[in-house]
Amino acid sequence: MRSSPLLVILALTLYAGAAHAIQPVAAPPVDRATCMQELGGLVYDREKDVLAVAGQRFMDKLRVCDSSLHAAAVEAVRQQIQEDETAKFTKHSRFVIIAYSVVWGVLVATVAAMWWRQRRLLDAIAVLERKIAASVKP
Amino acid sequence: MKRALVILCAVVALVGFLALPFLVFDFAPLAYELYINQKIFYYHVPAALVSFVAVFVCGISSVFFLVKRKPEYDDVAAAAGDLVVIFGGIVLTTGPIWAKLAWNTWWVWDARLTSTLLLWMIFVAYALLRRFGGAGFEVGGAGLAVFGMADVPLIYFAVNFWKTQHPTNNVVPTLSGAMRLTFWIAVVSYICLFVVLLSWRLSLRRAERRLAAAEDTALDEGVIA
């Protein structure tokens, strides 16, 4: 029982040591000018690199050099993608609507033409049959 | 029975065509790899299928007419021939609109597209000759329709025989549940519309014959000069 306080002290010491050990090591301060120089040295080798991987490498480096500029670049790209997608969607939607209008237009025109032809035929038949009936009467 | 079938088809076609925009845009999921232009598929492909059905109805009726020489077969052939022009026209207008988005060009002279255009032109010629060719063109028209029918397998298998830009015939079996259901509702709607239009066109053919008979009687009676 006398060793209990010693055990508590030992446990607290171990916990504090472990907590200190898992804390992330603070990144060394970045010299912006040097970092930007390194950023400028990044190249895209189309023979070795995947386009998106090279771009991601650039963005990762930019974030390290200047997180504000990185955020601005991400926002600009996001906005550009949104504008491109909106333009694409609008164009495609317009074409889809035109295609459907063509289908409906052709079908409505067909029905209208057949109805008009039917009316003309039935009128002509009625006129002739009336004339024939009148000529047959004494 | 026949009239009831036509009325049923008319109702199904009307309901189907009114429901299709909602099914196509809300129910069927977006095919991301093809983007929203894929929605044209639900009108383009069923129209192509029904135009093939119309070609076969026209061609087979023409064969029967050539063998038996009964005017009823000729009437069915002439009515179906007109519908090939209409449904083929839908295929040949919605197709290039889709191609402009998917391929960035309105038209390519590949085997599928060219043979489809050829089929449509054959049936435009058929319809024009039936309309303006005068009496006696029935037999020649029947021959032309049979010739046109022979183009259908060529169109269908063109994507297998030749390297074409047009998708293969394996698209429909790969459709997901909602897409497949929407597609088959579109097909059924188109087929019902075809039955209604064919029946209506046949009644017009009968009216034309009745008018011709009335004109003959009127001439005989001296009612008209």
C-alpha cells in the first residue's frame, strides 16, 4: 500500500512523456523566397509524369511556400471548373432540348398532315356522293 | 378487337410520350462518361428500332403483294413505307445533334450512318413514287421496298463488319435498371405510336380507294366531266 503514491507518480510521468512524444514536430519556418525559387524549378516531364500528379506536386509545394496563395489558386481553379461545367451543361441541355423538339415537331406535323388529308378526302367523298345521289334522283 | 387494340396503343403511346421527359430527366440516372447528351439516346434508338420494324412491315407486305397481288397487302406496304420516312427522319435528325456533342461533328461518313441515310433515301423515293408515280407503280414499288428491306441487316451489322465511329449494338444489354426501364418504356411507346399511325394511314388508304370509286361512279353517271 505504501508504494501506491510512487506508482501514481510513475504513471503520470509516463503519460506526460508519451503525450509529449506524439506531439507533431513543428515544421521549420519556410523561407518564402527560397521556397518560391524551388517551386519555379518544378517541371512537368510528359514522358515520366502523369499530368494530374505533376499538378498536385506543384500545388503541394505552393501550399508549403504560401498557404494564402495556394488557397487563392484552388479557388480560381474551382471557379474556372464551375464556369466550364456550366457552359458545357447549358450547351448540352440546349442540344438535348432541340433534339426532343425535333421529335415532337415531326410527330405533331405528321399527325396534323394526316388529319388534314383525312378531312380533305372525307369532304371530297361527301361532295361526290351528294352529287351522285342528286343525279340518281328523278 | 382491332379497334380496341388501336385505342389501347393510342393511350399507351400518349401516356408514354408524356411521361418520357420525366423518366428521361428525373428517373434515369446520368451517364457520367457521356454527360447529359446521352439523354438523346431514349428517343434516337427507339426511333431507329421502330423504323426497322416499319421497313420489315413494308417489305414483307410487299413480298405478299408480289405473290398474291391483293391490294390489302399493297395498302399496308404503302402505309408502312410512309412511316419509315417519318421515323427514319427522326433518327437522322436526332443522330447528328447527338454526334455534334459526342463527336464534335454533325456527320461522319461511316458505314452505320451512310447505310441508314441510304435506307431513308430509298424509302423517300418509294413514298414519292407511290404518291406521284401514277397507276401501275404498285409492283415496282413493292420491288423497291424489298430492296430497301435488304439494307436493314447491313445497317445493323455495319458496326461489326466495319470500323465505325458509331457505338456497337451491345449498349442496350449493359444499361442499368432505371436506364433499361426508361429505354423499354420508350420502345413500347414508339411501337404503340407506330401501330396507331399505321392504322390511321391504312384508313386513309381506304378513303383514297373510296374516293377513286366515287369518282369512277360520278364519271359513269356523267356527274363530273
